[in-house]
Amino acid sequence: DASKLALNEVYDRLGVRFDTWRGESAYHDALAGVVERLLDEGIARRDEGAVCVFFGELDGLPPEAKALKKQKAPFIVQKRDGAFLYSTTDIATALFRRDTLDMERVIYVVDHRQGLHFKQLFAVMALLGGGVRLEHVGFGTVLGSDGRPLRTRDAHGETLTLTALLDEAVERARARIDEGVETGRLRVPIEEISAVAEVVGIGAVKYADLAQNRMSDYQFDWDKLISFTGNAGPYLQYAYARCQSIFTKGEVDEGALTGPVRLEAPEERALGRRLLRFADVVHDAAESCQPHLLCEHLYELARAFSAFYAACPVLDAPPEARDSRLALTALTSRQLARGLALVGIDVVPRM
């Protein structure tokens, strides 16, 4: 319970919510039954005192698991001393999710180096009747400035926690915002700077991770991460705030802007085409578990809006063009907010 409380403090800050908590210990009483079932169904056998699954000896493997027949190393579910392993717990968990929670799709977000383990797990579940779509969503390594895996301890041997990372992100975001306010590039009321820095800093950390192809390693760079230009979270939040500033300046009710939209200028057409891709991009990102596809779309949307904003006057345009461009701005604003929400990033109305 103590660890859950500590974790929830971080999760709350990240805006992460869980419907159900079930730790490893919740499956302890089911492990012996899992091993017996595997033995009874001929999926596993005893080997030198341990209980193992030898895929090369099994028929009925699904097509995606055929390569496991060449694996000489077995999938061990009980050691010779009677101890159970992570593999046993994973099978018990998968069975619970399928048979009790009636899940249709289960996604495991784990380091890609665990790929073989999950192929073996999924093959065992297929032999146990399948009935649930199991996917391993692997990811690469976060690298430091030296190109090596990011250290989790500082020069003094102290552990670098996620809380400390988020604190530094917020601190750096505040410094950038203060600088922007001083130069007049950003317009954030003094009393809102702390709250905006929290949203921008945490959003920047999330975006930096999710904007990469999840299978690729990437270099953690504070300067690129906390940036109001280029492919970074703050740039997208700034684009949203720019949309909002148009509505505020023009005293326009965004919710009342429903069209029609006329796409005449090249920049209007480019923005319109980008907006129309949203549904397909969201579907593809969700189906393939590749959030970077959505991040790329949102970045290109922000760029298209910036080009539109520079080339096409909105509030000062003739009435018909003004209404159309306000509606186009509203569509952009909503899509940026909705798209960022899908990757867990908040927006702010002023920046």
C-alpha cells in the first residue's frame, strides 16, 4: 500500500489513472494450478526436476510462433526447487485477464529486449485456447548526451527518480517561459506562470518520448525537449494558445464557430488537408501502437497553422473570409487539444 501511494503521487502528476490494481502477489495462489494444467494438457513436461515448455516438441503452434520450434532453450515455468518464475505469473495473469476480465486485447509495454519471452508467453496462451489478442509493444533505449544509455544514478551515486526528472523539466520550462515573457514573445500572466510551467514541462517530457518511433533509441536533450520551436511539446501547446489568442482578441466564442469553411489560399488548403487526416492517423496510431504517428501529424498540423497564420489575416479579413478563417482556426484548436489529450498532454489557453 505504501508503494502504491508513492506511485500514485507520480501517476497523478502525469495524469495517469488505473481502473484496477493487481500486483504480482494477487496471482500467487494460482501458480501451482497453472503448472498442473500445462502438464495435464501436454504443453509442458518435467526435465531434470524443472517444468518446461519445449516448443520444438509441440504441434498446433500459431503461424507467428513457428520460429519457436527452432529454439533449443525451453520456456521454464517451475524450477527444480519448486519455485515459480515470472513466466508462470505472466501465464496466470493472462488467463485471469482472458477468463475473468473478458479482455479482447492486452498490450504489454515492455523493453523490446524481452521480445522472446513474450513470443513464448503468447504461444503458450494460444495452446491454452487463445481467445484474446496479445501484443508486445517494445521500445528502445533513452540515451544520454554521450550516446550511452541514460544513467539512473548521478555522479554521487544517488538514484535519479522520475519525480526529480519532472521537477527539473518544470524548472527548465519556467526559465524558458520567464525568458519569453521578458522578451515579449510569450504572454503569460505572472500569476499563471507556475501552473503553465507545470503543464509545459511535463508535456515536454511526455512528447519527447512518444514522438519517437518506439523501437528506436533516442538521445535525451533538454534544449530540444523544452523548446517552443521545432518538433517539441511546447511548440504544439504554443500553437494551441495562439489559436486561443485569436478568439480572445476578436471576442469570438470558439464553440459557436461551425463553418462554412472556404479553402482558397494555398495555406488554407494545406491546413484543411492536414485536418482531414486526423481520423485515419488516430486509427493507425492506435492499431499499430505507434503514438509517434499522431505526434508527427500534430507537429505538421501546427506547422500548417503557422504558415496559414502568417499568410492569411483572420480578424482583419473581409467578413466572409473572416468567418471562414475563424472556423478553420477553431477546427485546428480543437484537433490540437484532442490530439494532445490522446497522448496525455494538456494545453493552456494563454502562452
